[in-house]
Amino acid sequence: MSDIERAVAFYEGKLGLQAVRSGPSADIPDGSRIYGCGGRPALNVYQSVTAGKSPATLATWYVDDIDQIVDELVSSGVEIIRYDQLEHDARGITARAGGGRIAWFQDPDGNTFALEADV
């Protein structure tokens, strides 16, 4: 993220993740957060000048009920990405290659994340 406070507002406020640890990032004393996922530390978010530069999906969460999770994210103000070349349902979820379903969203810097479900 380009700004750790904006990151905290998004990852904690909109995604509902809980930081299990915070620490330094380069020369920023409190510039990183590690968020838990599935009972373990899983996602390291830190302030960086290169935030949002990767066009790739940076992380994927595998979920049991993608419809519910997408609804919760949208109600928190997260926008689901719709790619022109793909067919999406009303929620913005699309069929995943090989079966299942997938939806994408971005953080405020444009880093892309996905939710996937086997059903």
C-alpha cells in the first residue's frame, strides 16, 4: 500500500481482517500489518512506493459461500471487478476455469485479490 493508514482502513474496516502483528516497513516504524486468515498469520500488508504496480492477482481466498462473502464485501463498500471478456452473474461472480466460481476486487491502490469457491 502507498499509505499504511489507508491500508488499515481498507483491510480492517472494509474486509474485516484482524491484525495479528504490526511492525516496521523500510524506514516507517509502524508501516506493516500481518493479518490472520484461517487461524494463522497469512497476509503481510506494508507501505511501499511500488504499491499497485502488479497486474496479477496478489492473493486468493478460498471460501465455502462465495455469494455470502461477496454480499458482505459489497455491503462494506468493496467493489467487485467485472472484466469485459468474462461473463459475470448479478454479483460479479464468474465461472472459474476447471470448475467453481471466482470474483475479484481491488484495494485502494489497485492491488487485485480474488475469492474462489468450488461450487
